[in-house]
Amino acid sequence: MDTIFTHTLFYSFCMAALLGALVGMEKEIPRKSLVWSTRGVFGGMRGYALISLLGAVCLWLDEILGIRNFIFTISGFLIVAIFVAISYIHGVFQKWAMSFASEYGALITYFIGVFVMLGSMEFAIIFAVLLTLLLSLKDYISSFKTKVSRDELIDTLKFAVIAFVILPLLPDDRYSFAMIASTFGGTEISVWDNAIWQLQFLNPHGIWFFVVAMSAIGYIGYIFTKILGKKSGVIISSVLGGLVSSTAVTAAMAEKSRRYTLNNSLYVLGTLIASCIMFLRVIFIIILFNVALLTDIAVPSLMMFGVLVGVAIYFYLKSKWEKSVSEEVDVENKVESPFQISPALKFAGFIILIKFIAGIGIVYKDVWWEGLFYYALGIISGLADVDAITQTMAVEAGVGNVMSTVAVYTVLIAVMSNNFVKGTMAWKFGDRGYGKKVMTWFMLTMVAGIVGILFV
């Protein structure tokens, strides 16, 4: 038993030292973007390994001696803190460094050894990896700070408000116009007895959650665009722009196709990639709000998506063969930061309008053929956006207001309608060759979608 205990103790001490050395390794590897100097750098592999080991030893002494107040652990931490403070003050006076990140890292490293000795090995490993990652991202974070303006910071704070302040406060219930009017003393108005005004279509929490989710997707693309810069290339710009708006990408490509006709295949590629990302957005919304629809929408979606991917690969290879002009497509100038309050409110208003119109179809579905109404709604909403109608159909199908097949058909029709709009935009505003290619392949995806619908 003593031998097993000794081996376990030795293993814990070794792991504490190794994890500390992992954190310290980052301090000793030169950064490419900096003229490396050891001056002003606190610790290293040996220093951080000893700090972590000290934490493990101190806790072990507290446990082996039965000290309840963790005297050794606290004392060890104070010793490390004193050395860290001396190093930082010395560095400040010598004007070597003003950042406190390395010193903070040393203090946290002490607790890695403590966690190891407590038996939380997995937590200690995760902690060490995350700490090393944060310390090693200094160059990237510094580069990112130079590309972020004050307005973008304010927009980000606005998003934090709508995501973490407004969203939790909104009620997760369905409301009708009559219920809303009753809160303002309008219960005696007879017009509210109409079935349309009694329609409970408005869920503030659900609508705002969708706005937050889609804004977050857009912001991911926006952040990567800022990190990669305006010279990120057509392919990367199309992927990132497609997260925000495939229509905006199409507009950017159409504009460039008129100015640089030798790059037509490259611009067609960018347009197709953005539309592929649009398909992924639709699938994401389905998974988020009604995963049961995936079974019905899988075949036609995969057929349409497969055509776009196949054609995109063809134009990628063709663009490599063709002589082209060295000119990047500045998609990010076409796509503003998605965290502005005004666009978010407009988007929420559009969702509410779509939901209200869809609710009218539910009320009067006995008057007309239910499918015909929603298919027409899919065509109309697809002229502007596919996200809102996708979310509406997913939710309504989930609560049983709309049949699953009708919801799937409506979403697919909206996608086809949106692709037709983008094809028309490419035809009208782009170079003739570019517009012809984009319209042709978008029409082919529509044919593939119709064929796929036959298998639903």
C-alpha cells in the first residue's frame, strides 16, 4: 500500500511540474513578430514548473500534517506573489514591460499544482492548456486591437445588451393583438373579438432569441473578416460574407465582375460559396428550432447543396487555369457590423410580419388550400430573406400548426426564390458572362430542389 501511495504521489508531483513547464514554455519560444529578448519576461519552463510544483508540495504538506487552515498552501502562494510583485516592479522601473499577463499567469500556475494534488487532474490539464493558449495569443490579440474601431466596440456592447440583458427579461409566451390591447385598457373594443386579433402568434423571447442567434453567426464572420483583413481573398471573403448575407456577397461579386471581366470564374465561385453557406444557415435554424424537420428536408437540401458544391469546385479549378487580374473583392465593405440595434429591430419586425401572415393562413386554412397559401408566402419572403420564414415554419410545424411537409416545401421554395433574386441581381448588375453563369446554375439548383421534393 505504501508503494502504491508513493507511486501516486510521485506521479502527481511530475504532472504538476510538467503542466507548469507547459505554461512556461510559451515564455521561452521567440515570437516571429517581435525582436525577442529575455529581459522583462517573468519565469520560463523551469520557473513555471517550480511554481506549479510548489503548489502541489504545499498542499501535500497541509494534508499530510492535517493542517485544516491550509497554512502551507497560503504561505506558498504569498511567496510566489512576493516574487511576482518584485519582478513586475523591477520591470516597470527598467521600462522592459508594462503588461502584467506573465505575472498573472505565474499566480494562476501555482493553483495548477494545487488542483493536481487535489485529484482534479483533468481540470488541471484543461486549465494549463487554456492558460498557455491565452498567453500565446498576445500577438494575435494585439493585431486585432489595431483593427477594431470605437464604433465596432460600441456595436459589440449593444449586442451584449440585446443578448444578455434584453433576452432573459422577455417573456416566453405567445401573445395576440387582443392580449396586447388588453394591457392598455382595450378589452371593451369589439373588433378584438375577431379571430385574427385573437391569434396568438407573438412570442417575444422566441423572436428575440432568433435575432440574437443570427446576429451571433454574422458577428463570427465579421470578426474573422477583421482579423484576416481586406486582402483575405475571394474565397475567404465569400465564406465569411455568406455568414452575414449571401445577397451582399452577390452584389459585391457582380460589381467586380463588370470591372474585372477576366476574373468572372472567380467571382462566380465566390457567389456560389456564399449560397452554400446560406444552405448551412438554413440547416442550422432547422436544427435549432425543430430538428424533426431534418428527415424531410434532407434529400432536397442535399441535392441542391450538392449541385452548388460541385459547380463551385468546377469554377475553382477553372479560375486557377484562367488568366486573372490580381484584385481582391472587398466583401466586408458591403457588410456592416451586424450588431447595430436598428438592423436588429428591422429584422425582428420582419419576423413578426411573417409570423402574423402565417398565422392568418392558419386561421383561414379551411377557406383556401393550406399549402398554396404558405408556398406563396415562401416565394414572397424569399425575395428578401430565408432565415425568417425558415424559423417561422420550423416553430409552427413543431407546435402542430402546420404539417411538416408543408413547412419543408415552404422553406425550400423560399430558398429557390432567394436564389432566383440573386441570379437576377447577377444578371442585371454583373458582367454578361458572370450573370449568365450564375443564373444558369441557380436555375439548375432549383430543378434539383424540385426533383428532391418529389422524394419527400
